[in-house]
Amino acid sequence: MRPIVLQPARGVARARQARSAAVVLALALVGCAPALDWRQVQPEDAGVQALYPCKPRSHERTVRLAGNEVRMRMYACQAGDLTFGITYADLPSPAQVGPALRELRDAASTHLPGVAHMLPPLQVPGMTPQPDAAHLRLEARRPDGRPLVQEAAFFARGTRVYQANVVGERLPEEPAQTFFAGLALR
């Protein structure tokens, strides 16, 4: 005597499959949901407004840039596995803006060994047109072998130079686009 296998009617089976698929999809979406809470930020004295997905903190240090000792300020935060930041410094002369932008770009692309891909320059509202403005994507490895991806933009307004960055092990397109599209100089 063979055992009898009871199977649900076709409509019930399809309903269970659809319900199972919906549960799997919902879990996948929750698992992929970014921890990003976008807000418009206008750091004091930075002359920039930006969309950050987290509350940035300020950092400051003195660096040598285009032959000058300058105070460099940074507003950065971390959301999920990504770090978002804007760095800026004031230079004493317009003639130093181009060399400073090149130095910032070169420092970003040589900090870690990797491959730098030049992207079309970012057009930030309010920026001063500069032939040395740049936008790049760097794919590198950390000293421990883990991947590191950085998208950086370099631009200026008058004698103030800016560097905007998004950095992470993976760099999803949407958060980087949102961050860079939210930049405006004032």
C-alpha cells in the first residue's frame, strides 16, 4: 500500500507561495534599508550647505597646502558603513587655489594604493569656475586587505577650497549621489 500525500488545492498553494515570497521580500528590504536620515546642514562659517545622512561633527587642524600653513576644517559623520565629509581651507591668494585643488586631489588618490577614476567635474551651485576642480572615484585596499572606495570632489569659491567625500567598503550610488547633489555654496 502506497502512502497518500495530501496536497493543498492549487489556490491555497499559490496563496502560500505568494505570502512566502512577500515575507522574503519584506525581510530583504528591511535588511537592505540604509541607516540614513538626511538633513540639510549649514556648518557655521563654512559657506556651504549640504545634505548629510547623520549629524556631522567638526574637526580642525593646521596643514601645509599650496605652500601655506592653513587651518583646515572638516565636518564629517558616519552612517551605516559610510563616512560623509566636507573639508575646507582658506588661502591667502587666488593664485594658490589651483595648486591647492591639485594637492588635495593628489593626496586623496595617493593616500592608499589603488585605482583612481576621473569623473566629470561636479558642478556645485555657487562655485568659482576652476580648471583644477575635479571629481574622482578611488578603489583601493586598506592595509588589512579590506576594500575601500572613496568618491571625492574638489572645488572652490573665491580663495576657499573644498573637498567633499563619501568613503566606505562599498559605495552604493544613491547615497553618494544624494550627498553630492545636496552641496551648494553660499
